[in-house]
Amino acid sequence: MEDAPAGRKCEHCPAGEIFFSAARAVAPYEGVARTIVERLKYNYREEYAPWMAMRMLEVARSEFAHVAFDAVVPVPLHRTRRRERGFNQSELLARPIAKAFRVPLAVSALRRVRNTPSQTKLSKRERAENIREAFSVPDPPAVQDKVFLLVDDVYTTGATLNECARVLRAGGARDVYCLSFCRATLHSFAS
């Protein structure tokens, strides 16, 4: 993924204040990468997750080589959506990454407290509003002064990852870095 110059936002940055230090992804949300994400997420093809996670790990080791993570945190699903799907795709991606970094997989660091409507047809501003206050840190002492790698399948506007990072930082986390398999743009969802 391309980077914005230090201290500057790029076109993919979330609106408003940014609460994570950096966000990286393996590939654009198009072609084969998009197909793989959609098969994992909507066709319940969990067997794609280990391969995706290894590609993400390569990016993390390259882009975040200077960072010592204390734990890896998957973006949580609301319990209703998790029950419908049967798994959390972000957790499937995060588990082998945590194992490779030899740090805990902190599935309980964040909790999704509000079941938000799908973000796929929302604008950048609407996505930020939709996801606001959808997460909580159930045990602030467990995140205190820690550096987290936050994992999700797709980064579109950054609203979800930014809100998760905001909540982790408000709970006492020292720093949050974000890693996704794909980076999308709003027009990616129009096709």
C-alpha cells in the first residue's frame, strides 16, 4: 500500500482525528483478493484464512519491523452476527499472526456492544457515524500501556479500525497499528 507523507492524511484515511499510528494491507480490494475475502466472509470458506494471514504477516513483518507488539486484537463481531456466520473472519486471520509474533491473541480486549447495520452502502461520513460507540474495552487494566496490532479483513474508509483504535487508546492502550488483507475504496463496492 502507498503511504501518505509523515503527518499527512491520504485519501484512504478516516475522517477526523486518527487514533492508530499506521494502517497497512496486503492488496487492493479487487480481482482475486476480493474474491478470496468474499468467499471467506460470505461463503464460509474458512480454509482461505491461513493463507491470507500469512500474506498479512509478511506485510506486518516488513512494515512494522520496528514495533514490539504486546498482543494481536481481531476486530470483534457483534454476538448476533457471529452466531449467524459461525465465526469471526478477523479472528481467523489474527490467530496465526499472533502465533507467529509469539504474542497473545487478545479476543477479549475489545467487545462489540452495538450490532451496527452493514457499512457497505454508506458514505465515509455515514460509516464513521454508524460505527461510533459500537465497541468497548471490558477490562481497561488488560490493555493499559500495551501496543496492539489490530486485524481486520478489509480497510475501506478506516472508520471501523479507527473507532476500535480510539476505544483501545481511551482504555489505556499506548499504541495501535492496523493490518488488513485488503484495502478498498468506496467505489470498490459499487461494482
